[in-house]
Amino acid sequence: MLLKVQMDTKASNEAIRQGTLPGIVEKALAELRPEAAYFTTQDGCRTAYIFFDLAESSQMPKFSEPFFLEVGAKVSYTPVMNREELAKGLAALTTGA
């Protein structure tokens, strides 16, 4: 799963001033146990792209709410595949499985 987190500038500025943003991010990453996490800007917002295994959709509130509550983030989830999963999916097209 790809979790995209776009932090509200005002709220994340305040978290930086208070020194809490690093802790917010580290705690979230400890919960998510991502395969990879990248940080950049998009649309003028601090943005994180976090790739992780979402075992159950019921976990979405647990992973989303800290970002909503702490930094006023916009959060989105997008299913993604790794290379092996893509190969399996493409193979199923030709085998009908």
C-alpha cells in the first residue's frame, strides 16, 4: 500500500517550532513498519510517501488519525504492487488463473 501524507503547512510549522514533528513521524513509522518512506514537497505541502503492507483495511484509522490530529494532514491510500506481484498478476492474464 502507498500511504500519501500531505501535511498542513501551518500545523506542521507549529509542530516544527514545538519540536514534535520528528517524534510524530518516527512514531508513525514505527507503527507502519514501512518497506520504504520518502519525504518531499508536493503542491506546496510537506509530503510523505510511505510504502507498507496493509494487512486489513480496519487498520486505516490507526495509521491515519495521528496525521489528521497532529499535523492536519490530507491522507490517501493507493494499492500498489512490487515486481513479483506484478509478474504474478500478468501471468494470471495468460493462464486465466
